[in-house]
Amino acid sequence: MNQPRPSYHRFLPPLLVIALYVSALAFTNAHYMADSGGYVVSILAYAGVEEYVAENPVVADYRSENSYWDFGHLLWRPLGLLLYSVFTPVSSLVVGPDPGYNARILLMWVNYLAGLLSAVLLYALIDRLTGRRWLGVLVSVLFIFSNGFLNFAQGASSYVAGLACVVVALYLLLKDKGRPSSLAAIGAGLACTAAVSVWALYILVVPGIILAPLVLFGPGGTVKASIVRASASFVIASAIAFGVVMAAAGVNTPSEVLEFIAASSHGIHTSGLARMVFGFPRSFIHMGNDGILFKRFLLNDPFNPVSAMDLVRLSLWKLALFYLASAAVVIGLLVSRSWRMLVWLAIAALPLLLFAIKFDGGAIERYIPIYPAIFIALAWVLNDPKLPRLLKIVPVVFFGFAVLVNATVMARAVLNRQKQTTETRISAVIPQLNLNSWVVTSHLQDDLVNFQISFPFEPVNYRSYHIYPLLVLNSDQIQTWREEFAQRMLEAWDKGGDAWISTRMFHPKPEASWNWVEGDDPRVRWEHLHAFFTQFDTGPVAGGADGFVRLEKSEKNRQLLNAARSRAGSH
């Protein structure tokens, strides 16, 4: 006679998921915080914290009121402002009185909790759908250690907050296996609105979420009524949210609406199938500078050439293993005749993948909205006892290897060692700066830019130093980089500041470690930077061979800058 299991067995798997999530965050750290700093500045600018904003012109585009109201992240900044206004007395106990630290840590806490909710509900949903708790634990662990999730669950961007809303919606619609209640359906629609309100890209997965019970379980029961209720609550709530925000932002006419939507692209124009093909795997497994290697190979970079054998040896095997794992999941669904799951996976994932081809498909956060569908489909395949073992082993091997890679790369000890070189580079010039000084790097991909953005709590970053990335590749800014540089430097001089230029731009060719890819943006070449800066008078150097040189306030330099600035009207 089988003895009933003790009740604690029921709680052990979710508690293990929670423990693993907390451990992952304790021993790792984000390696890339994306636009976190911009959110903080725009929140504090809107809040009227003038002293902080004045000291942080590094992201000047985020300082105006217009940047606070953003179609792409509709309610993320207002949420940050609300948290800052209410909970600063609590957060200041952890990070001190600095307004920027408080605004940032509060948004990070939101993501910590959102990540925990995502992991636990994904476990619970897989348990409900398959009846196998330990399968739910396994897939949840693979989910937790995926590159995009583990990174952005520890940042101040809105991606994981939106992901939690999506998982909530799916759980409400699927937990009763095709018989969601009226309240659950309405709640799912509201959760979808919340996801879209913090990151508009989630709109691409909303149809897949709302249709999930119909596609997976058929039209029986209350499914049709639930879809209507979920759709209605989503449309009504979204119309209210976006309508109120656009009214607050002064967006009233159809043309202003289109401009409001277009502004959320921030002038970025990267596209192409190749970026998506390489970017999709990077969202799951950390590939370091592999994206740069691929670009150098595809663009035949003359300065730092990469051969096909280099790609195979250094990173192509990761790419191949990812797509083998993806193929194994799809084939597994076909072989098992789980056509409903395959159709739902297509509905949930294809719109976003097609969008990634058209816009910035190399970004690792681009694919976070389809994580739930991918990991649920993985669990579906692993749960089928009739499938050949190979179709299960391949995806488990890939995701298992991704866990090891991501945990190692994002380990706090590893990141601390990597930061030392960059910290040494900037430390030499910091004593020479004042609040109106600029540290000029070649482009946004310079390692110093990410160091300041992604590690704001480092002691060296506590003091404000203003980095000016000269080039934002594949954006409208490339058209006027000389004029913008001239304008900004002349303004700095007028305010008593100065400019320290990276000595890298005085080299006739870039080194491989500088993250420059010749041809990444065909409108600008390294020789343009070299020719532009070698014409100026320069002063002392801080930081040695890979340091910074001061732009002298000479009459010759003023004439050169004025001449460059005067060309702005010709564009």
C-alpha cells in the first residue's frame, strides 16, 4: 500500500527554485545595464532634482521632459518616479543619500522581485501542464540562468518587469488547462497591458498569450468567452494607459502620435537577417565579443580580419549548438504530433523574430518576450516519454552548457577582475576633471562606456565623470558627429571645463580589443576619426599609452571647432 507523501514534498520544488534564483543573484552580477542610467536621469529631471541632473549631462537626451514620456517604455519612468517619491527613505538606508543611486536601486528591486515571480510561476505552470514537478524545477533553472534573464533581472531596465507580467498572464490562462475563469481571463488581459506599458515590444507576443488556451486545448469549455474577456480587458486598459500618457505628453493629433511612436526608436537603424541569426543565440548564452567577430568576418574588416576558421574555433560552435537545440525542440513537437504546441510556439515567437530582422536584432533583450513560449515548449518535449532521447539530450546539453557559461562569465569575481583594467584606464584622468569636463571615447561600444553604465556602484564611478561617445553607430547621429562634438566642446570651454580625448583615436588603425568594426556603419571609417583629431593641438596625457590627452584651448583649436560647428546648417 502506497503511503501518501508528506505535505512538505509539495513545497520543496518551488522552494528550491526560489533558493536557486536567490543564489544566482547573490553570486553573479549584470554585465550590461543598457539604458538604466538614462531612465534614472530622466526620472530625476522630471522630479526636479536639478543638482543631480546638472552633474550628469552624459545622457543629455534623457534630461528633457519629453524623454520622461516614452512610447516604448510608457509607465516605467512614472513607476520609477513613484517609487523614488515614496521609498527613498528605505533605499537610502542601503545606498546612502545620492538621488541617482536611490532611483536606480529601487528599479533594480522591482526587477529582482519580477525575476523571482517569473521563475516561480514558470515552474508552477510547467507543473500544472505536465504534472512533473522536478521537470518544472529543471526548466526553471535553465530559464533563470539564460543570458538575457540573468543579466536584466539585476538591472534597472524594464524587460524583466514586463516578462513577469507575461508569465502571470500565461499562468492565469493556462493553469486550469483550457477552463480559465472570467476573473482569470480579465486579469490576464490586464497583465498583458502592464507588460506592454513597461515595454511596448511585448505587444508582439500578446496575441500568442491570449490565444494560448484556444490553441493548446481547443475551443471547449469557457475558452472562447475567456479570449473575449482577456482581449477586451487588454484593449480597454491599454487604450486608457496610452491615452492618458499621450494626453499628459501633449500628443493629440495623428501626426503627433506617429512622431511619439517613432521617437522610441531613438534614431537607431540597425536591421538585417544576419543580426537576428547571431543575436538570437546571444540572448540565451553569453558570447562575449563573438558578435564583433561575426561582424568583422562578414564585413571583411581590414584592420582586424577574422577568418572562417577563427569563427569555428572561437564561437561558431555555440551558434551551431543553439540552432541544433532549437531544431530538436521543433522536430520533437513534430514527431510527437504536438501540433498544438508547435502552432502556439509559432504564433508566440514568429512576430518578434520577424521584427528583430527589421530592428536591432543583435540586442540580447530583444528576445526576452518569447522566453516563456520557448521554455514551455522545451518542457513539453522533455515530458514526452515516446520521443527519441537524442531530441531531448541536445537541447538539455545546450541549455546546460549555457548555465555553466553564463554563471561563469557573470560571476562577481570574474567581472571584478575584468573591471580592473578599465578602472585603471579612467582613474588616471579623473583627478584632472571638473563638472564641465568631458572624457571623449571613439564610439558607444568603447569598454569605458559600458563600465560607467553597468557598474554604477563602483567607487570610481561614484564621482561624476562625463563620458562622451563620439559615434552612435547606425543612428541618425552619425550624420552630424563632427558638428555635435564641436558644439559640445565649445560649450564646455565656455563653462570652464575641458575635453580629454582617448589616445586611441590618434592611432592610424584600431586594435582588436577596442571593439571597433570597420564598415559596421558604412558612413564612417576609422580614418575619419584619425584625420579629424590629429589636426588639433593637444596637451598632457593622463593614463599612458591607452589613456587620454587634453584638447588644448588654443586659438587654432577654436577655429577648427567653430568651422566644424558651422557645417551643422548644411545638413
